[in-house]
Amino acid sequence: MPSHREGRCGTPLIWSGQLTLRSEVDAVVPVLEAQGYAAVPSWRRDGRWELWTQEGNITSGPSETFASREEALAAGRVWRDDR
């Protein structure tokens, strides 16, 4: 499995079965496709939220976590408006 620092695309790992999408990320795919960003509960289950973004066929996330869903969505709006 590649390290985080290598920054490789996870698609081949998903296709090979070595990596699976989290169900909560999979659940927001329609939102990502419609508005380009979505808030997802953190994988750490610590009450924090992640911002996931989609541009074309590239989905990215999370690079940082937020204290609330609203904060993550606000960051998503800023991301969308700046691109």
C-alpha cells in the first residue's frame, strides 16, 4: 500500500480490491456530482467532518477536518467559488 506522501491515485487500488470506498463517502457521490463538494463524517468517528470535492472525474478528500458539518460545507462553498 502506498504511503500518504506518495500521493498516488487510489483508483487502481479500488479496482484491485486492495482499497474500498467508505460507505459514507459512497453515499455522497450524487451530491459531489451535483455541487462539486460534500461534507462527510470523519473516518476517526471523533465528531469532526471532512470536506470532499469533485472536479470532473477527480474526487479528492479529505485534506483537513472541520468541527461541524456546517463549517465543512462553508469551506466547500469557498472552494467552489475560488475554482
